[in-house]
Amino acid sequence: MRELNQVLDPKTKDGKSYYLHLAKGDMPGYVIVPGSPERITKIAANWENVVDVAHNRHYLSKRGVYNGMEQGATSTGIGALSAEICFNELKKAGAHTCIRVGTTGCLDPEYDSGDLLIPYAVIRKDGTSECYIDPEFPSFGDPIVTMALAEACERLGYKYGLALEYTAGSFYMGQGRPLNDDPNSYWPSWANNILPDAEQQGVKVLEMDTGGQFVVAFLHGIRMGAILAVVANRKKNSFAYNDGEEKACLAASEALKILKEWDEEGRFRR
């Protein structure tokens, strides 16, 4: 193991992490990681004693208390590339368990805007995780975190499902969306097959973050799961923001509380 130095592990002038501006102990062990910094406000709305911890670029960190349990939240930005930085520095700040809260497109007509999906395994085409490990390495949600998320949705009475996901490192072309309305614009033949192939493989969730995040978090020693609010159904060609984000945020906090209870009971051995 190479000895760390200022070049290998850059810090701010006051010794905090380079991007998130966090020091060791600034964050609790249990942290929610939404992509959007605006979603931090929706998470914190479920807490008491909310404290602003740090804010740099699109990385916003807060901590607070949910039903007697201290939790944290840090935004990761868009895509696994941005989240890779986040997990590295969150681990150094004290995090050991993370839940991604995000939005997603869906290929299952049973689910529509406002419903929740919990990915348990991912076909990863994010690009970032390939910098860490071979493409054959699986991308998966921690099974205990996944169980806690399902239990949280049951307790809250939310409609949810478990899902195989496809993570693309692209919002437009990589998810079968044309570049523009010009019929002569770039559209390779393989783009026609992205959605039909994914559907045949049993994919329900199509988004940009989770697959790479699962791998990077796992290799950092962080157990992780994800809960996603459906905002688009590609089969129905529908797109709408209902209350799915708010439900996903509350379910994540409830799941972290469940996990802490299970951890204290020693219910599951890793």
C-alpha cells in the first residue's frame, strides 16, 4: 500500500476533504446520498435538529435526527463519476452505510410516476466503475440494506417493487433517446435496440447512477442500497413528477433507522 501524501490524498487548506469539505467525524455512519443537492432539503424535512455541515460545488452535506436516530445526507451530483468522489470522501468522514435516493425511468407498465423501485442488481454501463474493477464484477445492492428498504416501504404503505436495473453513462443516446428532432441527426443502428434488449433481459429501471455507485461503494467498504422514484415510464411514454421523491426520501430515512436497529440487535452477520 503506497503511503498517502498530499498529492495522493488532497486536502483543503484547513485539512478537510478536497471536494466535500468534510473532516473525520463530520458525518454519522448512516448517510442518504441523493444526486440532486435540492433533494437534500426534502430529506431534511423529515428530520429534527438539522445542521448544515458543508457545501462545495454540487456537494451539499447536512445531518439531523430522524425519530431519535442521527442521520446524514450528502448530494452526489449526476452520474457515477461525480459519486465516486463522494464515496471516497464520505468514507473518510465516517460513513459506513449509504442509501441512494433518486429518480428513474421504468420499463414495466405496472409502475408509473410516484411509485418506488428498489434495484437489487444492475447491468452497469456507467464507465466509472470500469476504472475500479473488471466489467465482469457484479453490481448489486447490499442484501440487508435492500431488505430494510422493502421493510420501510411496507411500514409506510408505499407501492414499491424490486428491480433489475440498467445504468447508462448517458442520459440521451445511451438510454435510447434521439439527440434532437432532426430526422437526419446522428442515430446509430444499435440505438434502436437499447430498450428492446433491456426489456428482454428483464430490466425495469433505466438511469445513470446506481450501477457504478454500488461497485464503488462496495470497494470502499460501504454497504449500500438504493430507492428510486419513478418519474418516467418508457412503455407508456409518460413523464411526471408526483410525490415519489418525497416518498423515497422518507423511506430512506426509515430504512436507515431499521438498519441501525438490526445492527444493534446483531440480527445479521456480515
